[in-house]
Amino acid sequence: MASFDFTRRKALLVGAALLATPAILRADSPRLPRLVLQTPGSGPAILMAHARALGLFDTIADEVDLSIWTTGDEMRAGLVSGNVPVSVVPTQAAASLYNRGFAIKLVATLTDGHCGLVARGMEDCTIPDLRGKSVVVPAFNDFTGHMMRLALAHHGVGLDALTLIPATTQMEAAQVLLSGRADVAFLAEPGATAALMRGRADGQDLHRGVQMRDELGRVTGLRPSLPQAALAMRADFASQHPWLAAPLTKALAEAAEDLNTNPAQAAEHAAPFVERAAPMLAQAIPFANINVLAAHVARPEVEALYQALIAADAGIIGGALPDDGLYAV
């Protein structure tokens, strides 16, 4: 009996200690009163909304101000002004800002690639198939435009062999495709899935084509991966909060694992934030290839992307491969 009493008492003490531990950690751990965070409305937005719904930011900040940017200019303005110290950015944009003298830190990559072709009347459309076609490309002078020109050059398809239609946003590009003004659109998730569902509902013969992560893998010789979206932080903000990068990366990695395991729940969490229907988002998630890698882990693939862009046009990222100072962790 004495042995049982001792064991029970020990268990109660251990349980009490465990219950007390979170409060102790909260008292001792760094914490922000407010974290301002922006994301494009693509795959990373689903990840961010899901992380917030799961409470994974709760140990990092008392309040998370999460919003969506719609254009590259809006994204850059938020960072440069200081109004948005942490943002999801095109990975290429981080290098471009850094090489042009803006102090920025790359924290983590968030996807293995979530953009590709959506084509009318062509199954498994490839880059060489674009000859003679009209192709609408959003953010024509930003990441998606650079990737399209890179893929065309890799396959020896001259810009005069097709008609490229610039669009400002993903939504505008999808509308151009659905209206019949383009044969093909270069779209990111969840826009690609939304366009396919809408077009097919209207009787249009739309199909997924090649994914840009596969294209970049062929260019670099690495695995099929396009680390196109990254979490970035102003360097001054990172210096003020040197503890922040690691828990943010950890929170997003946990959210990504749960998102890929429970896409329907993640879609429900993200639907109000991105103003999209949850069933559509659930179908888009497998094509978003959400995968969170700390910057130092992702660096070989990030630099392979940068080298490919430099070979196509060195000016895209400011003329050189960024040094160690770009990478936060």
C-alpha cells in the first residue's frame, strides 16, 4: 500500500509541475505584443490562416495582424515603409531587395512550387506546346513573368513564337483565360484550381499543364522544386527580435504538416481569410505543395533558382548571388 501511495503522490506532483510549466514558459519566453504579417492570397495564405486558427502563433505574439497583399509593389511598399516588418515574398524579390541595398532577412521557404499552366483544349500542356498560343501571365514584370521567360528560354521558344498577355493579378489572369481571350494561363494556387472548376462548370475544356517546379528541376538538375514563396523579415526587426525567426519557422512547419494531413480543415480555416470557398481550397491544397524549410536548409535550392534567374537576366535579382547576410537561420 505504501508503494502505491508513493507512486500516486509522485504522479500528482509530476502532473502539477506539467500544468505549471506553460505559465513559467510564458513568463520567461520572449513575446511580441503585436505581429504584423502579410501574405499573397496564394498557397501561403492558406498556411498562415491555418496556423493562426490552430493557435500556433499564440506563444509568439499577443495579437497577429494578418493581411493579404495583391501586387509586388504593395508588398515592397509595406516592407520598405516599415509598416509590415514580416511578409511572405516571392523568393526572387528578397534577393532583388537585398542586392539593391534594402536590409532583409530570408527566414524560410513555404512551398515547393504552386504555379503552373492551365490550358484550353490541351491535356498536359508543356512549354514547347505554347508556340502559336496566347498565354496570359500575371505579375508580368515580377516573379511569374520571370519564370515564364526562363522556361521559354530553356526550351528554345522565342518570345516571338507566342503571344504573351500581361496581367496584374492572378484573378485578372484567370478572367482573361475564362473569357476566351487567352489559350493558356500561368496561374498559382488556389487560382488555378478555381479557374479549372469555374471553366469546367461553364463547359470549357480546361486542363492542368506542366508545373513550374518540374520545369525548374529540369533547369537546375535538382529535385522538382520551385521555392517561390518565402517568409522574409526586415533586418532591423530581426535584429531587435533575434529569437523570432526560429519559433515562426517552427509554427509554420507544424501548420504545414497539419495542412497536408487535414486539407479540409485547413480549407475551412482559410476560406474567410482568402474569400474563397472551402471545398475549392481543399482541392487546391495538394497542388500548392506547402512545405516549410528554414532558410539554411532551403539555401541550395534557393541559390539554384537564383543562378537560373541570373543566367536568364542578371538584373532580375540585382546582378549577383546574395551573400550570407540574406539568410536569417
